[in-house]
Amino acid sequence: MTERPWRPASVPPAAVDLLHVALWRSADLQPDDLLCALTLVPAAHAEVDQLEAGLLFTARAAGLTWAQMATAMGLRSPQACQQHHTRLAARQDRDT
């Protein structure tokens, strides 16, 4: 796997990265390999949730409005974006 400047060498690959590799090598995978890859899906969801929550937090800190973020994310309203952020934060609090 290629180097990731945001991740030190001692950190193992993210679940999302491992799923990308599994899809890339899908022609070579056995059924047990596919089952193992499927077990990574919940961890990949959690990683993406963390990234999304971090981006929303950073966007707010940079002065973007909920309306701007909602438009960028394809959400119907600023309130929908704010509620989405609240749900992400609650899920992270629950999982830690």
C-alpha cells in the first residue's frame, strides 16, 4: 500500500483501506476472504463517521454556515445538516 503522510508507519491500515484492497483483489479472493472483508464494514463505517464529523467541525470552525455545508453534502436544509452532525457526534460518544 502506498504511504499516507497523515498516518505514521507504525499505524496499521484503516478498515476502509483494507476494503479497497479486497475489492481490488476480488478476483483472487476465496469465500472466507470475502467473509473476513465483510467483517470490516462496521469499522469502515465508524472511520468514515469520524472523518465526516471532523470535517463538519473544521468547516464550522472555519466559518462555514450550516446552509453552505448542507448544499455541499446534498442535504435538503441547514437543519438537516446540523441534525446529521448531532447524530454523528452522539454515535461517536456512544462508541468511545
